[in-house]
Amino acid sequence: MPLSHLFSPIALRSLTFKNRVAVSPMSQYRARDGYANDWHMVHLGRFAIGGAGLVYAEATAVEAEGRRTIGDLGLWDDDQINNLKPIAEFISQEGAVPGIQLSHAGRKASERRPWHGETPIDDEDIAVRGETPWEAIAPSAIPYADGWPTPKEMSEDDIQRVIRSFGTAARRSHEAGFKIIEVYAAHGFLIHQFLSPISNTRTDKWGGSDENRRRFALEVAKSIRANWPDAYPLAFRLSSTDWLDGGLEIEDVTDIARALKNEGVDLIDCSSGGIGGKERPRRMKIEQGFQVPFAGQIRKDADIATMAVGFLWDAQNCEKIIETGQANMIALARELLTDPNWPLHAAAELGAEDSQAMWPIEAGWWLMKRDRLLQKLGLR
């Protein structure tokens, strides 16, 4: 039976991914002082067992002040490397590529966990959970939304420090055993804040024009590339549109992707939205694959590999995305939370070659025995 497009290998630099299915970074908010723990091992390890080709660790802050919540992972200290090493090693042992997403929340920092309200930390959090707020920074002193504190406008020293922090975190990521980095430059995080005219009103070399607004992202890419092996790929997650008048549009983001490619970026993870602000976003039709056209346009016009993400769950649809060249890879998140074995089930549905053999032998042997019994009983 022929190999499906979704379950064909793909190479980026020296790495070969066994299939095109990626586990999107999913923040768990379970870290203590930025340190990974058993929860992260189980959470990420099960996706590697489930057959994904790429497993991303969640948004990992490059500075303590860059955490979105108190429970975010971090790589701002060398001591945090050791807790991540066994996770990356386990993912590799199970045949997946271990990846990590590096982030700085900017003006979205010092926020409650989603199930505590997803609003700024305040006195209630100090009293109830012992969580103390910290000062957020941003390209401009503009709050994320009504009711949010005004962030500190970053000085030149702040900007250079954060750029260096991304590079240092990249070095730590390599030491921890990760083989691909994704930079979180979407959904209103710091790099997105620099890119978007909604949140960046600076008039110096870091704002005011398209070229200046993208300078920070390009400098981050350079800093990471200087600390990350040439043999390993570098990805950026971008919001393909702000869904706001006066914000980033797909044409702007295509230009950004083209510039990032020139700085050694290999893959664009194409999401959208999240910049915040006072204006209501334009209405969008939320349906399966609603962001896929962005991945297709950026892939074609910027001549760079792309990953489609957002509201994907159907194996046939994901197969078509790859088959028709709309993206090079697809990323799943919540669908994998409900079914960590989605890649294995999808491979069987699509008739991928040797889909039964894709299961780890510790599970596959028993499942083959079960199938034989069901067939013998006429139940399959």
C-alpha cells in the first residue's frame, strides 16, 4: 500500500522527520521557577509514543520576567537544562524529533493561569496563591487590553539584553538535547509586539517603518543562529494577520518570512491573531483549517517551508493539505490532548505503509494479538 503524503518523511537541514505531524507547543503552566518536572515528561513523552514526527515543548521563557504566568517553563538559567534533558532524550528514543519553543511574553507577562482568569496577577493572587506580579516590558508603553497595566517601554539596553537572552537560551536548548527551535513571534508575545504597528509606536530604529519594526525579530534570529548548530533547523511562529484594521496583513507577514529566511530561518508556523488592543478583531469564519491558506501563501510567495496549524483534526483533510502543497507540515494541539495516538490512528486510516508497525512494540504486539482475536470472532 502506498505511503501517504502526511506520513512521508521530510528533511530540514540535517534532520529528517519521520512524518509531517508536529505536536504544537501547549503551555501547561505546571513549572516551578521555570523548571520542568514529571508532568512535562509524561505530557510530552506520550506524544512521541503516539507517533508524531516532531514534539515541541511549550513556550519556554528566555528571561524570568518574560514568563506569561508563574507556571511557565524557562531556560534563563543553566540549572534548568538538566530537568529538560531526559525529556528530549526520551522523545528522541521514541523516534520523534524533540523541539522547544522559546518565548518572551512582553506586555502579556505577569498573567494568571487560564483557569484562574487569564487576566493580570493582582493582590488576590498574592493572598490566595502567593503569586506576586512583576513588571512587564514592551516596545511601547501601551497596555495589552483595557484593564491591563501599562508596560515599561523598553530601553536600548533592554532590547539588547533580550536579544542576547534568546541566543543564550538557544545554547541551553542545544545542551538539553533539543534539535529544532521555534521562536514564539505570534499571538501578542514580545516579538509580535515589535512587528505589529498596533503595539509598536516607536520612532527610533526599532519602530516607525516596516523595516524597523521587523528589526527586533531579525536580530533575535541572528542571536539564535550564532548559538545554535548550523545542522539544526530554526522555526518561527508568526501571526499571519492581526485581524485588525491598521495591523499586520498576510502580505506584511510574507515579507517578514522572506526576511527571516535570509537570516537562517527554515520553517514558518502560520497562526494568526492575538495582538490585543482596543479595537474588535474583524470577523473570521472559524472552521477546520481556516488558517491553512496563510501557510500556502507564505510557502509560495516567501519560498520557505511552512507548517499549517489551528482547528485541524481530520486525517483526510490533513493529508490533502500536504498533498496539495498548502504546507510542508501540520501541527495539532487539542486534538492530541484528546487522542495522543492520533498519528497512529491517522496512519491506519490513510493506509500508510506499515501503519501497524508504527506502534511501539510494547503496545503493538498486544494490539496485533487483539486484532487477530477480533477477526477470529468475526468482530472485525
